[in-house]
Amino acid sequence: MNLNSYRLEINTIDKEIANLLIKRFNCAKKIANIKSHENIPIENMDREMFVIESISKIIPKNHKKKKYIISCFLNIIDQSKKYQICVIKGGE
């Protein structure tokens, strides 16, 4: 494969990731509404640790890209919390 072939493959993967993130943020919106209604804090460190541990178990222990993948998920969690705050404040 050449550079353009790999870039086309990445473009396809990026579309899949974007669609999955849309689904994830749709769920985050529903969760934000429940948290707001039931006066539950946005941040839940136990839940965040559970998500990271679950993802970590999927990735083989010595996988060289593991720290980068975990970092991506930490960013997704952070953005989800920011989005939930926005939803609760009526910005969505």
C-alpha cells in the first residue's frame, strides 16, 4: 500500500469514529438530563476509572500504543463532561 491508500483507510476509520462519538454524545446528553433531574454531580471518578479500566483490559498489556489509546479515552471522557455541563446549562 502507498501513502494515499493508508490515508483513504484512515478517512474511513475517522468516519466510523465520528459516527460512534455522535452516538456516545447522544447518550451523554440523556445522562446529563437524568443527572440534572436527580441532582447528581457531572463528575463520577468511580465511573471514569471503571471506563478506563474496561478499555485497558481490551488492549493487550504490552501493546505499544496502549498509553495513546487510553489518553484518547481520557479526552473523550473530559469532553463528555464538558458537554454534559453545556446540556445542563441549556446550551444544547
